[in-house]
Amino acid sequence: MALIKVMRQHISRARGEERKRREVSQRETIEANKTVLLSAKDSKQVLRLILSITNDIALSNAEKNERTRQLIMAFFETENPAFDDCAEKLNTSLNKQITQADFYKAMFSKALVIQRQFGNLVKAMAFDTTSKNKALLTAVKYYQSGPTSIDDTSPIDFLNQAERQLLEAEDDVLPIHKYRVLLLMAVQNALKDRSLTLEYSYKHRQPYQYLIPDEEWRNYREKLLRAVSMEKFNDGPSILNQIGNALTIEFDRVNQRVINDENPYFNLKQDGTWRIKLPDAEFSIAKVIPNLLAGSKSVTIQEIMFEADTHCQFSSCFTNRSPTSGKSEIDIRLLFATILSLGTNLGHTGMARATKQFSEKALRDTESNWVTLANVKKANDKIVKAIQELNLPTIYNDNKGVLHTSSDGKKIVVNVNSLLANYSYKYFGKEQGININSFLDEKQSLFHVNVLTSSDREAPYMLEGMVSSKHTLQHENIDLHRHSTDTHGYTEAVFAGLYFLDVAFAPRIMDVHKQTLYYFDNKTKITHSNSPISPKSGINKKRLLDNWDNILRLMVSMKLGRCSPSQMLKILSASEKDSELYLAFKDFGRLLKTHFILNYVNDENLRKSIQKQLNRVELGQKLAEAVLFGRKGKLQVGLENEIQLIASCNTLLRNMIIFWNYLFLSDTCLKTDSEEGKEELLQSIASGSVIAWAHINFLGTYEFQPQPKSSFIASYQQMKNLRI
């Protein structure tokens, strides 16, 4: 939301001004600090002498009084004349830090700018009267009435004591301007923590408003559970006991292996902490496949697009969004040029100059009418399905009956103003950017992509990607679906969410040995209190079971598309202290996380599999960078749907390259005469990655010739039936 983002920018600048003034003040008060410190030491010495005089029984009272008087006079005569000024400087500096006076001074200096930006916007907002922050609601209503001054009747209960003092302080800023700035800051904070919500908004409502309504849930609960295949989760106590008992057994098994020295990768430190060695993934992109491709003629990206369309007809997915008023067919060359201009970030102007076949207007019209997000997703799903139908990709299935997917984010610079883009010196330097999250399966097809701000964690969006891609990942003979991310994609709540999607979450957590492990019952805690791997905390089983029905309702709402998983997790976590539902959700995730970490420590093959799959998705992101070469990889669009369209077209192009590589390698295998030679080639392919792009020609003039014949000798059907 613009209000939150721009107010955060004003606050960040004001914090910066506060830091600068504090640094200047510190330099000015160094001498004052020394003066006050020396005076304090002298005072302490004088007090010691006075105490010794008063305790001296050899002196009369008159002598004691006279000596004491002389000491005090001597102290004041030698006192630094600037002491009072120095003490006042220190007092002023401390008061400024306590009241954040410099920060608010910087904010108040921008009062007119802030009011011009958001004054009318806040006045037009319809705030939810059931919001928790009643004091702020009253103040907002008062503000919307348009007061021109502040008096005793003005509502100030939403302000803290320091802010009230600032409001009453006499300075060159009018009280009404201070009041408005403080109010807008409070509104921004309240919208973030959900203590203030809006009547007409999708992102800023009460959490319960996103869920299936109470009456519908009461009347159709069983039917709704069956509709999303969640009836098996109905019995909360039984599921909880099952997971708890499995966790107890796993604690026993893991610790027993460590005690018996049967886990060579486990290292127990002298201080009682432990480490687990992470093995190499036995996975390299430098083997065989790039060498095979290097010997072939350079292939243009246009040729790859035509080749992919020859075998899976993905172009049929692009239909006119206005069929009654527009064309029902399109020149496939123009369609491909438009997809390429978006997916490579060349832009329509750059593509029109490069190809000289299509005007910029033709490309823009094609994007507007034909290249929609829905059409690109359909085309991408079709290519993913074509990859799944080939036999060669099965060479990357490490475990029969297991589908292993992964996701990873990539930071992209945005060169225009965008509500999604944020500044981050670590990732973008002095520029701003976003994060694009890609999803990849073990056959190395990219089945989903989503866009998020660079400040957002990937975890909620990862859950959203899995929910929206569940139909794409429906494969036969799959007993277990495992999904991996790095630490940015991990939270305890995501463990719980994926469990209800029948997905086993297997993240690579940084410093996994520092993670808190949880116990299900006190017996496990007592038994393993001194074990190498010991649980440190328990879960609130009562809270979890009390909220089990609400957890099911939340997950059904997500799976039916009634609410966005990323939005719900962000909403619930933003008001975590007040959300019993989110705390219960996390409790369940903590049990699952603990069970996973124990398996992770105990199973070397699991660690290898996770590392290998994350390497694959990281290679997919490198491919994204190679394809998104236009304008130095910096986006020139700022709206969310525009960025999402570019990311989706980029994913479509990447899948075409991967698909073409599979066709090329399948054709090579079929042309290999000896079985020994074929076996050696397959083993070499299996040890590397199909995500290779060194042979692709991205640059140069784009000449979209009529669709050529297939460049492969073997037919597509032969490639599908290739014997592995």
C-alpha cells in the first residue's frame, strides 16, 4: 500500500537525520562529558574528606564546621566555570535521545509534504469499526471531520506520553501539523500490525474475513473437506498423537546412533553443542552436457521457440482476450517476437529495432490482446507436461516414487517507481528492486514463478506457489512429494501448511544446530535431557487442539482459492501476539520441523538430495539472468501484473531451452549405436544438469522466418519412448 511504503520512507529519512544530529551532538558534548566527569571525581574526593573530618573525634564541632566550609569554598573556587553549561548540554542531549526530539523534528519539518501526499487519502478511507485500536479509530474520525486547530476536545489517547509532550511544546510548528503527522504515523503502524483495518480492501481486513464464513463452514464442513481431499485430517487428536509418537521414536533412534558412533557426519563439541557435516551433492554443470552442446552449431532463441512449438503446440494456448471484436488468429512470428521482447527484457522498442519485421505498436497490441498472464501460464504448463512425457528426464529421479521440487528467489533491479520495489544496499546498491521466486522439479522444468517485494520473506509465497501448482504436479506413482528451499523460504508455519498439502517440507536451514527442538511429551524431555540431541521446549497441545478446526478451515480456504496463502500468513504473523490461530499453526509446524531436523541429521542421502535439488534451482536462476539480458537485466515496468508477465515470459523461455536440450540429448542418445556407449552417455548426463545455455544465441538481429522443419533426426514419439 502506498501509504505504508511512502510513510516508511519518510520515517527512514527522519531516522537518518536523527543519527546525523546525534553524531554532531556527540562531538560537541565530548568536552562537556570530560568536564562533568572531572567535576564528579573532584566532588567525590571532597565528600570523602568531609566524611573523614566529621568522623575525627579529636576535632571540636567548630573546627569541623570551619574545615568543611574551607573545603567546600576551595572546591567552588577551583570548579570549571563552564560546568553549568556543560551539564545543561548533557541534560539536553539525554532528553533529546529519550524523547527522540531530533527524529520528530525531522518528521514535523515534512508535515506539509506528508499531508499533501496522504491527507485526502486517509480522509477518503473507510476504516473498519470493529478494529482493535479504538483510540486511533476515534482520532481518525476526528481527523476526517477536518479540524483546523487542536483544543482540549481533540482525541489524543492514541499518543504516548512523549508524543503528547511534543504536541504541547512551544516551537515554530503549529500543533495541528504535529497532530496530523503523528496521526498518519500511527495509522501506518496500525495498518501494518492489523490493529486498524479497512472496510473495503483485500490486504487490510480482519483475518477472519478471509476465511470461509462461519455459517457455510458449520453447514458444509465435511463436504468442503472432501472437496480438497482433507477429510483424513479431521481427527486432530489422532494425528497429533501419531506425529508425537513418531517424534519420540526418532529422538531415540538418532541419539542411539550418535552414542554408538554410527553417524560419522555428526560432531559433538566439548561444550555440548553439535554440528552436522554437509556432504557434496555429487552434482556438476561442468560435465558432459555443455561439452555435447559446445560441438553443435549455435542455435538462436527463435529456432528454439519454433522447435518447441513443433512438438507441443504451446502457441495454441494464446487466444485473443476479445474474440468478438478482434482477430481469432495471429501471426505466430509476431506472437513469438512479443514473448521474446518481454521474457528477455528487450522491451517492445528494442525488439522493433532489432527485428525490423514488426512495429512497436504491433508488439504492444499483441501483448495487450494475446500475451496475458493466463495464456502464458497455460503455455508454460503445456511445455512442462511435454517435458514430463519424455523418458530422458526420468534419469534425474533419484528416488523412485518421490517427487522432489524446490524454489529459490532472485533479486532484480527495478528502474522505475514501483510499490513492489524496495531499497536494499546489500542487494541493489543505491537502486531498488524486487524478488522473483522460481519453482523447479527434479526433471528441471520450471512449473511456477511469483513476484514479491525484496523485503518480504519467500516462505509465504512458497506456500502459495505450491497451492496454485498442485494440479501441475499431479504425477502417477508418486508416494511422496518433498519440497526444498533455503533458509529464506523456511518458517515453522510453512511446515504446517505444506503438511496439509501432502508435501514434506525439507529446507536447507542455515546453522541447523542452532534451531530449537521441541518435545511432544514430558517423558521425551526427561529421557533425552542429557542426550547429544535434546529437546529444549514443548508445544502447547491444548491450544493446538482447541484451534484444530480453525486450522482446517484456514487450509480449506487456501486450497479453494478463497484467500491467498501468502496474504494469510503475513496477516496472521503480523498480529502474532493476538492470534491464537497462528500460534497453534506454529506449534504444529514446530513438531514437524523437529521431526525433519532429526531425519536430516540421521540421513546422509536426504542431505545430498536437498543440496542437489537446490543446486538445480540455483542453476535455473542463473539461466533466468542469462535470458533476461535486455537493459542490463533491469526492469523498466513497475506495476505488479507487468512485472509478473515479464517473469512468466522469462520462465516460458527458460522451459523452452530446457525442453530443447532434452530433445537434443534424446536425439543424441538415439543416434548412439552401442548399448555401452548409450549407457556411458546416460550416466554422464545424469551426473550433470540439463539447464545449459552456452550454445544459445541471445544477441543479434531477430529474424523470425517461417516455421522451419524439426532439426532433429529422431521423431518426437521416438524421443518419448527412449529406453533408459
